[in-house]
Amino acid sequence: MIDISDGLSTDLAHICEESEVGAEIQAEAIPRARIGKTGVEADLKFALHGGDDYELLFTSSGDKPIPAKISGVRLTEVGRITRAKHIVIRDKNGAGRELQPQGWQHFKK
């Protein structure tokens, strides 16, 4: 489990690197903020790479169903862990591309 304060793409990469796995995520499943009075949905780029979110990212066993809530907190399934050592993001049509971490990276020159 990790907070996604450095951005979903970067913190997911940390989990994958430490666990020596990859991930496949669905772009349409990633929650996005609503902006302004009109409620326009934020761009996917901000949802993937923006930081300072007060959210947690975690993995769970694939043989157990994901509950809708834990202790009253809503959960959102955004993807799955894979054996591959890279992260793929899939669009609503199933087309995939490798996702490079572009969030905040501490100690980067």
C-alpha cells in the first residue's frame, strides 16, 4: 500500500518495482476530479501524473472479489498486476501503451 501523493503513475511504478511485477490499468476506471461549477472532468494526464492526492493505492489477491467499500471508504478497481515488468494503460477500446511514470520523483536531478 502506498499513498499516491507523487502521482498515480509514479507510485504505481514504485509498487511494481519493489514487487518485481508490472501492471495493466484501465484509463476509464481511473477516478478524476470534477473542476469548477460546471463539473468538467479533469484530464487523464492530471489523474495519472498529478500529485498531492489523499488516496491510497494497494493490491489484493486476485482470487477474492473487490468489495465496494472497506470501513465505509469506497474502493475503485483500476487494473491488475501482471508478471511483465512494465505498466500498460488501456483505453476504452482496449488499445494499450506503456505508461511511463511522470509524477513527482524525489532526488531527480
